[in-house]
Amino acid sequence: MTKISSRLVWPLSWPALALLAGGAFALTVAQPQVAGAVDSTSPAQTTTQSPAGTSGAKATKKKKPKKEAKEKQSELQFIDGYKAAHAMIYQHHDYAAGIDKLKSLGHDDNPDVANLIGYSSRKLGRYEDSKIWYERALAADPKHARTWSYYGMWHAEQGNLLKAREYLATVESLCGTRCREYTELKGVIAGTRTY
């Protein structure tokens, strides 16, 4: 009878495995969010860059606690306002009030804000306004999958299915074929969905 060793043979040493696992973890934590669904009740967080030649830590140490508290309060007010506008638009279908609320936030260049204004304008039949806001959102974030999807729907509603399909391909490159942005736009192009 042959004796089988109880010791497992690994092709990599334990230190190498630990290094590999640590690297994989670091990649998942450090990788920026790529084309996540933007149709959330909270806008994407905006980051401010520190002045050239200084590190982020040095720039934060120079801030006064009062200033930091004021900035935090301002950001919380923005998020609360965005959530209120989001509810007006998606739950109550009050597009005009949603547009007014979003514009009052003073963050028109935020891609989530511009996209929602574009969406609401489209729903109100203000197609030229909608186009301007979608383009503004894409200028702020060219990888904003929700805006590409909504803008593709805009083109489909205008009868430009060729352009809508082009935008569908862009959405696919950003988030694949299983994301909400892709499936909704594909349905609109196929005529099986309205949005």
C-alpha cells in the first residue's frame, strides 16, 4: 500500500501567496469606480485637488476646523437637495420642480445633476434643453454611463436609431451588457421599452 503524504504541495510559498492576496485586495480597494449606475439617490462624490507641489495631507492640515465644518455642511446640504430632487423626478414625476431644485443647488457641472436636468427636460418634451444638459454632463464625466444611456434614448425618441445604437455600444464599453443602463437603452432601441 502506498502512503500518501498529508502535506499539501503549493506551487507558491506562503509569503508569495500573502503578497499576491494583498496585491489583489489593494487593486480592488484602490481602483476607482468605473461606470457604476449613476441613477442613485446620492450624487457622485466630487474631489478637490490640492495645489500643485503639495500633498493632500499638507493641504488638509492648513484648513481651519471651522472651514472644514462649513464645507461638510455645504456638501450635506447638496446631497440632501439632490435626494429631494431625485424623489421629485423619479417618484413624483414632477420634472419642472425637480429641475428647479437641481438648479438651485449650484452644482450644474456635476454630471449627476446635469444628467437629471437633461432627463427631466426630455420628459417635459424640451429636447433642445435636454441635449444641452446631456452634453454638459458628458463634458464633466465622459464615462457617465447613465448619461450615455439617457442621451441614446433621446436620439431614439428623435428617430435617430443609428446614433442610439452608437451610444449603446459606448454604454456597453463602459459597463457591459448586464448593467441597467445598457438593458434600458437596448429595450428603447428595440421598441420594447419606454423610459
